[in-house]
Amino acid sequence: MILRNKIFTIIALFLITTSKAQEMVFNSQPKLMQVSNPSFFGLNSWNRSGLLYNSTEINPNETQNNKFFYGSYSFDLLNFSLGIQFNNFSAPNIGYRKNDLNLSYIYKIELGNDMWFLPSVNVGFVSKNLNPSNLIFEDQINSITGYINQESIDPLADFFLAKNYSDLGASFIVHNTDFLIGINFDYLNQPNTAYDTDVEFLVPISYGIQAAYEFNLNPYDRRFLPRYSYLYAYSSVRRDSESINIFSSQEFQLGEFSVGINQQFGLFENFSFLNLGLSAGLTYENFDFGVSYAFSIQDLTNTYRYPPRIFDLYLSFDFSPFLRNRRGQYKRLQVDNY
């Protein structure tokens, strides 16, 4: 009975933790908007693929990692695009792993005056497991010397918890060459994520809103700026159960180079944090490289909690067939390829 209670206790703790942080926290949202809103896969009928490595330092002794892959392909004659995303999330210190595979269908509708509407339907498949053997139990610690034994006789150390489930989502984007507005809904089917089949823990429906505006900084080809120079302002708000994440960024595209700053605010019950980040990128031929780092500011309500420090490194490849005709045009919000 005691063992059963311990198992249910640790299950409950990780259910609460993972349900409050279903989306990865990262800085490269303006370049990888499809993570938040899969309708972005259909933007301007681009064909792209890419990788993202994300590392989040939760506290001085614990780091969580995301390894993310995505790809999209446009069927121009049929007015739709397909997108795929795969993310591997790991928290080595607690033995937790989660794999997400998401498939998206995006239809493209012209509203007139270079305005486009991109609705999307998304299906996700999730596999997660928790291996308590990676944890340190009380009987492993020598209270006199502080030495930690490699073996434990705690029955919980031999348990391996696993869960598979699917989720449904929908998203929408309206955009032209100057602005973009998007909204997304996830977990519409409210999947049961409990490890124990006798327990029901339904994920609440989550939603997010995104907005972007792009401004030409050099419309008259002044010499003090590159010919293609833009300011790309982006903001998003996401609500997951009892947590809220607010992100904003301002990026300057100066020819093939980009630099920017970003701000991220997170709120979970009585814990809140603020991050200030810097980003830099380089576009060369079909490739786009980028790096970003967010500096943490102490928890706004509790001096004993640590806000996350976030590091992103990404690479994307554009294999659109007519890319050569647009080479040198670094504007992000375009409609010429529909």
C-alpha cells in the first residue's frame, strides 16, 4: 500500500509539472512561428526544412533540452501545404523524456488585395516516459560522508512509467505583405495524459494569439542602410491551463544579416519570470542560420526561485523551386509565391 501511494504521488507531481509546460520555451519564435501556429507552414507557399536545438536552464543544477525538426511542402496546383514537426524533449536530471510528432494540413485562400487566409488542421502523436531510476533516493545518501551510492533498494527505483496519446489542433493566419495575425487551438480532444489507466487527467484546451508587423526601413535606397532593410516586430500570447506566456521581439533585417532583442514573460500560479534576449542571424544562399540567448531576471515574486535561461541555435534550408528569382529579397511577409 505504501509503495502504491508513493507511485501515485510521483505520478501526480509529474502530471502537474508537464501539464503546465506543454510547449517548449524558446527565443526563436519570429523565425520558427510554425511551432506556435502550424498555419505558418503555408505562408507564401514556401518549401522549407530545418533544425532547432534549445537548452533551458531551470536552475543552476538542472537543464532541459529540446531537439526539434520541421519540414513543409507546398502543392501549388491544389492550394494546400503539408507540414511536419518532431520534437524530442528531455530532462536528464529527473529521467523524463517526451517525443512529439505533429502533422499539419494548411489550405490557402485568397481574400483579395494581396490578403491571404491560411486555416490549418493538426494531428499530434505524443509518447512520454519517466524513469525514476535516474532519481536519487534517501537510502543512497550517506548522511555522514555525503557519499551517494549507485544502487538503491527503494522499490520505486525499478519502475518505468510510459504513456502514449494523440491530440488535435486547429490554427488560422491572415496576412498580407505588411502584417500577420494568427490564432491557434491545441488539445481540442482533451487527451488523458495520466500514466495510470485507472486515473483520468484531461489536458485543458490551450490557445494562443500571434501578431507581426514588418516595416521597410530603407524605401528610398539610402546608402547608410542595405537595400533590403526591415524592422520585424512580433508578439504572441499563449495560455496553457493555469500558465501564461507572453513573448515579443524586435528584429532588424539588414540585408543578409539580422539582429534583434526579445522579451519573454511567464506566469504560473505564484511564480513569474522575465527574460531579456539577444538574437543574431545570417542568410546565405538557401540557408538561414541563427542563435539567440535570453538572460534571466530574478523571479518577480520569490527570491528563492530561478527563472529559466534560454539558448537557441537553429538552421533552416529553403528548397522552393523559384527561390533564385527572389534571392536578395529578405522580406519575411511575402505573397509573390502563392
